[in-house]
Amino acid sequence: MKFSVRSADSNAAKNKKINKIAVGLSSCGIAAGARDVFKALEKEIAAQGLEVSLTQCGCAGMCYAEPLMEVSSPGGPRILYGGVTPSIALEILQKHIVEANPSHEALKKYVMEVSPKQVRIVLRNCGVIDPENIDDYIDHDGYAAFKKVLKDYSAEDVVEELKTSGLRGRGGGGFPTWMKWNFARKVEADQKYIICNGDEGDPGAYMDRSVLEGDPHSVLEGMMIAGYTVGATKGFLYIRAEYPLAIKRISKAIEQARDRKFLGQNILGTSFSFNLEVRLGAGAFVCGEETALIASIEGKRGCPVPRPPYPSVKGLWGKPTVINNVETLANIPAIIHNGGSWFASIGTEKSKGTKVFALTGKVKNTGLIEVPMGMTIREIVYDIGGGILNDKQIKAVQTGGPSGGVIPAHLLDTPVDYENLQKLGSIMGSGGMIVMDEDDCMIDIAKFYLGFCVEESCGKCAPCRIGGTQMLRILEKIAEGKAEEDDIAKLRRLSLAMQKASLCGLGQTAANPVLSTLKYFKEEYDRHVHDKTCPAGKCRGLYHYVIVSERCKRCGLCLRHCPAGAITGSREEPYLIHQEKCIHCGQCYEVCKFKAIDR
């Protein structure tokens, strides 16, 4: 597969052949201690007077191995090291660069390798370039696609290229990107807008954040091309306020692009003018829905409104508006630069290109991955993710966040694309993929996701506001052993009502985790309702904790940890759990060193 990008040290190579070290300073790297690694290297390089270019880079995807540092020497390969501490970084510096021995035996245990099954298009620059250096981006073909469009393409040409590529929106529903742009292009208006939806709110998902942190200029370039195509002169990046590093870097990228005349009036001597502005989201999940997002930018409460009219016809301040998410926009420059046919050669017949996933949960190699559409779930979990933690049995994989569904282990060989996931009762969503093992309870999982949707509902429509709350109460009853015979049937009826009658996608899809777990794990529901047991041991309300006097050593540990004061006893008196006071928290069971408590 051909990618028109240059090697990681090409920017430095333009001046002289020198050693280069890049430390991953994204949110995950910083949280793992990457700043200390950077400072230690900076100090040692200065102390030894070494000719080394020390830079930062974004997320390389291997979040499980942070902090990460990449070392490249003149004429040598780029080597990625993981699990780096300040002392390990200095050891790598000494052996790899000072002693010029990158194959030293002591370094092998730190070397990381990206799975050959990954195809990095959206993540092509993440972990490679300095996200705060526009020259580094330009050196990796940055803004070449934008210049190409301004010079050689009409708006119709861009639309045709996207149509050939088959790119579909990566934010959830998978609507064809060319079609959305074309709708807005054809509407006559004195003002049009482009919006980047960076309001990534799915639990366990951080694809957009990592791209904004690691390659912000690619998103800006995608927005510029969109603006040129539809005739927009203004764009907004709507980003969650909880992403401070992403906001800092995208703001800096805008300043740099404006200084280089990629933004502003009569860009690069043409008649095209375009400006960008950052708006911060206050953390409302519902503002990921495009009409709620528009309301938020306008300064209103973020509530969805009925469609049609769609935003491409009547959007921000009543003007035609194109809304794409971060991942969709980051694909645009690569498609224009390499051609729509190139992109269409990757993936499946109806789902072209690649998809970025945040692979999390009970998997060994958690992190950010990018794979061709059509790769099976099994390949993702085992070949890229390294399998299940502690070598336990996989139980299910959840895709699509709170709006997605749970896919059981016997369907792991399903190819991942829009159509197949929909058939299974799930969705692609923005790209969260959470792996679950034998210790996970499906009722507990459904309760978590539905609880999230209930909390995040705007409350505007009754099916979502009331239906979600009633479903959550039923799930809580099931988890506490208080369910009645017809509660499962009630769950189904409420789910279908929410799907049909809710105003926006949040309410329409909030029941997906419930419906999918009912479909594939009905026996687990029956065990909870009829047998009053939780096979995974998660639903503590179903357990009665009892101290077995023959095994009890009367150490008093359980008494000291009981938050409800439900345990009595002493060295002289047997320890007892008073069931009328017990809140079934399980603290006593967990702290007992002598396994003297049964449940």
C-alpha cells in the first residue's frame, strides 16, 4: 500500500544528518511520566554536548506501553522504545546514540513494533511529527492537498474525488461524505459554515483527542478543503473543554496556519477566504448530535431539533453547514493527495478505507489502532490487542459506545464494517471497542451504558427522558434480585418505543446495549431473574454474605471495613453479619484473608 509520506527524520535531514529522538507527549504519555523522560534527555544531551534533535510527538497508539520514545539515526531505522523511564531513556541514549549500537542486547526488551496488520492513514503523522511545528507537518506533505485543490480542482472535482473514495462519516452513522458536502455546495446562501465535531463523549473512546493532539494540522487542512468545496468562509472546531492539550495544540495550529497564509483573506493569492475559530463544549454527551452541537455554538442549551431540514441545508444560524468529525476530516488530505481510487482500494465494497479504534477493556495491548475495514474482531483483539488479560476467556466485545451493542464471543469472526455491525445489533460509532471477559456481567454492562445515557439525556423528549429512566430502574431491580416475571418483556417494549419515538440518535440508540445483551445473553438475564444469582459475581445485591465460623480467625478485619455497621463480634464472641443491615457491598468478602466469608 503506497503512502506519500517521508521518513521521520526528513525535516532534520534537510539541514544535516543528525540523530533524532521524539518523546510521546500526548495526554496518555504525559500521564505516564513522559515529561520527566523528556527533561532527563534534555539535560543529558546538553551535558554531553550531543548532536541530537530532541522533539515531542503525539500518540503512537501503544498506550499500554507509555511513555514511548522513538530514536532514529542517520541511515538507520526508526526504533520505537516503550515503557521508558528517565533512567531507561538515558540508557537508550547512551547505547543507541553515544555508543552507536542500536542493536545492543540490553535494549531489545524495550523495543516496540506496530502490528503489520495496521494501516495508518488518519494516524499517519501521530507519533511521527511534532504537532506544534507546522514545518514538520509541511515536510510530511502537509497542506500539499490544499494547495493542489486551490490550483487544480473545482468544487465539483473535489466532490467527485470523495465519491470515488467511498469515504463515509466516521462519527457514527456512516453517511457518505461526498453527499453531505454536495448538498451544502448546491444550496444558494450568502454564508456557509464548516464545523469539526470534536465533542467525543463515548466512555472509553479517545480517537479524536489523539488526532487533535498528535496531528492538528491534518484536521485544519480537511476543513479548509471542505470550505473551498462548499463555498464556506468560516469554520468552527467544537472541542470538549476536558481536552486541554488538544485545545492548546489546535489553537496553536490555527495561529501557525494563519501566519503562513493558509487561513485568512485571499489565501495563497486566490479568491478563496477562510477562517477558523475554536468553541469549547461543556461536556454534554448530547452535543455530539449535530443539531444539539449547533445550538451550543449559537449560545443556546444543547438540545436536538427535528430533521429535516438537515444542517447541510439549514444549520448554524440558519445557514448551510457541513459537520464532520475529527477522523473524517483527517482522512481528506490523504485522499486528495493520493487519489480517491487509492483510498477505495482499502477496505470492503461498501465500507472503504480504514477505521481508528480505541481498543480498551480486558485486552493486553490497550491503545489506539487503525485497521482496514473488513478486519475481523478476532484479529483485532488477538493479533493486534495481544489477547485477553490474564489469559481469561473472552465473553464479548462492545462497539459504538453507549449507542452500540454487545457482540458475543461466538461472533468474533465477523468482519468489522458498517453493515455487519448493524446486522449484529451494534454500530461503528466513533470507534470505541471495549473487550469483556468471563468476569463481566451483561446486566451490569447494560446498566452502566443505560445509566450513562439517562444521565446525559437533554430531557427534551419523553421517550428518552422517561423511557430510559424506567428501563434503568428495571435493570437495577434485576441486579438486586427484585425483578418480577414480566420485567424482561417490559425492557423489550420500552426499548422499541425509545427506538421509534425518541427525537435524536441518543434516545433512538440508548437501548442498543440492552437489546443486544438480551439477544445474546438471555440465559444470564434468566439466571438473575429466576435463580437470583449473578454468574459473574458482579451483582452484589444478589448475594447474602455469611461468615463461616469454622474458618473465621476473629481478626476483626471484616468488622473494621464494613461501612454499614452490619458486622458484630470480638475475640471472645463469634463474628456475625446481620442481614437486615447488610448493604451487599462485598467489602468483607474482599478483605478477608482466610476465605471465611461465603456468598
